[in-house]
Amino acid sequence: MEHVVRIIEIFQVTHDVKCFRTEKPKGYEFQPGQANDLSINKPGIENETRPFTFTALTKEPYLEFTIKRYADHHGITDKLHQLKPGDELIVRDPWGAIEYRGPGYFIAGGAGITPFIAILRSLHHNNKIENNILFFSNKKSADIIYEKELKEILGNNVIFILTRDGLKGFENRRIDEQFIRKNITDFSRHFYICGPDPMVNELVATLQKTGASTEALIFEK
């Protein structure tokens, strides 16, 4: 089912990421980690859908999407970043395979953090964040989405990894087999993975090699 919703607020999160808050259709519900196929309600592009994750909780009176613009693409994300409050989006039924199944390790690359934002916010709200660890990889420190909030939610259980900046206080490297063997101590726990496809494929293979069961790996297939 399609719902036309008006944008009520837009704010900058990082240099290339914006948060969009929209009206919420009556009775519209979703689970943390789910996404929907979103489009812009303008003639000629209303059927050009892209998947975006809900980043606010279903209890909020609005829908929220945290969306990165890619400078080398001139598609929907670029058009979204040109919108203003009052413009309209079309949302559809929620879907998604990333759901919380218990304490574990969250591994995110760049905008791959978005399915985890609502999950982590929900766990924090319900006082169930304990025993969850986030490894969040970005190219540069300026790319980190919701850095301050993630620190507030997870404390010492969030580790920020940078692949291009060499900054004190960050892990300056890739999340590879060596990193996993050093930083993960319990391979019987759940592993939540989201990021660029090559990163996800490499991590799934590495985690299986180092002892994680297939059932423990949770990612969008």
C-alpha cells in the first residue's frame, strides 16, 4: 500500500547525510531494522523507488529516514537532498530481514549503520543495550553518522574504525580477519552486519571461517 506523506523537518547529520522526518500514516507500524521502498511524490519520478531504513522508533508520531547523498550519483538520493519541508514522499509497506535476535556484535560500514540505529535506540529505550557491541567503519571521522548519540547509547561498547584518517582515539584500519580475531571473543553470539555488498560478503565469509555459525549471521540477503 502507498501513502503520501509530507516532509515536516530536515536537518544535516554529516556533510553528506541528512535526516528527513515526515508525517506518519494512521496505524502505520514497523519493527526496528525494517525498511521500505521510498519515492518522491513528483510527476515522472513517483515510481522510482529506493530502499531506506526507518531510523526513528514506531512509537514516534513521525517517520524518519537518515539518508546519505553520493556525490558521484545523480539519482534519487541526490534529488532527496534537494527537497525542503512541505515536499512529499511516498512510503510503502515495511520489509526487511535485519531484526534483533539477542545480544551480539553489530558491524556496520558507512550508511550501513542505518538499519541498526532504530534497533540500538530501541534497546537503549528499553534498558536492554547491555552486552551489545558496535564496530562502525568509515573512511574519515567526518563521515560518522550520529557519532555523539552512539557514544551516549553504547559508551565503551562502540568502536569507531577509520580506513583513511589516521586519528588518535580511533582504530585506523580495515575490519579484516586479524581485526575480528583480536576484537571478538565469543563467536557463539549474534552478528548483525550491514554495509557495502563487498564488505558484507567478506565479513560473512571471515566470520564463518573464524567460528560463527550461519544461523548467527544476520544481514540483508
